[in-house]
Amino acid sequence: MAGVSAPVIVRVQKDDFDATVEAARLTGGRTDAGAVVSFVGLCRDEGGRLSALELEHYPGMAEAEIGRICQLAIARFSLLGLTAIHRVGKIAPGENIVLVIAVAPHRHAAFDGASFVMDYLKTSAPFWKKEHFADGRDGGWVDAKESDDRAREKWA
Amino acid sequence: MTKLVYFAWVRERIGKGEENIDLPASVKTGADLLRHLKSLGDEYAHALEHEKVIRIAINQEHVEHDEPILGAREIALFPPMTGG
């Protein structure tokens, strides 16, 4: 890890991810890490209403914006490493949507770093969810939530 | 020519994901752009009906509506984001 004190890995992909493999990628070969916090966001079926979510993104900007958010988190919480992976395309209930892993010397920075990245990602990274209903109908685009804006504002 | 790109319901309502367009010199800011596009047809008027809701990115970075668009290579218009 010479010269790479705080690696940042950002990926947008159709395929699933393995949180354990990704965490090992960040912690492997280093002995200064004392805390790893992994967050995985899953697709819900909303009480049986949904058959899938379809994730659209702005190629290029999605990766760039998540990268900017990760750099803010690294600086603010003195993280040792950060991974953010967001899936796109059609995702069925129970499947993974997003992964954030924050590595730090101590737990508070790792918890806060992962939480900060998720709160900013939800309101600033260019992704949009469309619902597909279990009965086959197009459920339309998900509305942005004010509670997500408030969650981000608490870091201001 | 300026490249415009659209996403989610803005894309669906306009009926295309991207286009190259000649902008009149009077279009100086993001807000000017929205007003100009709304004059181009019902599909634009419908997509951009609630101007304050529309998010604007210039060269793949978020900007406010009063940001000058001079020299922009790519301008994106899209709804509030719902990822994560």
C-alpha cells in the first residue's frame, strides 16, 4: 500500500457485489485499521407491491459525484479507505442496490464516514429509481424524500 | 451547438435522452435555458413545467439555476435524485 494511504474505490455496475470481498480489498495488507463499517442497501418489495426497481444513472457524472463525496468523507473523518459501489438496471426485491464501506482507526469515524457518504449519495449522486409493480404495471418514478434532504443537512 | 442530456421523467417526457441544439445568445443561464426549451414544444413545456424542481448539471457537475452556461460542453436536466 506504499503511497496509497486512503484508497477510494467507486464503481457503478449492473452486477452484484460481495461486501466481504470488497472489505478485504480495503483492509488487506494494512495494520493501522481498527474499524470497518459496511452498509448494504437492498431492494424492498414494499409489502408485496413491487416486482423490481429499475435504477437509471448519468454515466460519468454518477461516478464523478460519488468520488467527490468520498473525498469529502476521507478528509472530514480521516478515513483510511472508502468503497462505494452502486448497481444500475433492474433489481429484484431482496437484491443488493448499494454498498458503502468505510475504514478508519476507530469506530466513530468509520460509522460517521459511511453514514455521511450514504446521506450525500442519496441526494446528490445522479441515480433515479423507477418502480415495477408485481401485477406487471409500470409504477412510475420514485419521488425524492424531504427526509433525505434533512439527513444530508445534518452534516452541514 | 450545445449537447443537452436528459434523465428519468425529464427524458421520458421530452421523448429523447440527448440532443445537440443551437442556443440563442439571449440564453445565458440555466434558468434562461429552461425557459427557452419550454418554448420549443408541448413535450418540453410538460417536462419542465415545474422549473424549480429541475436539477441542472454543467459538464457533469451540479449548478444552481443562475449559473452562466457560456462554454458548457454538456448540460444535463433531471429530476431530484433518488438513488441509494
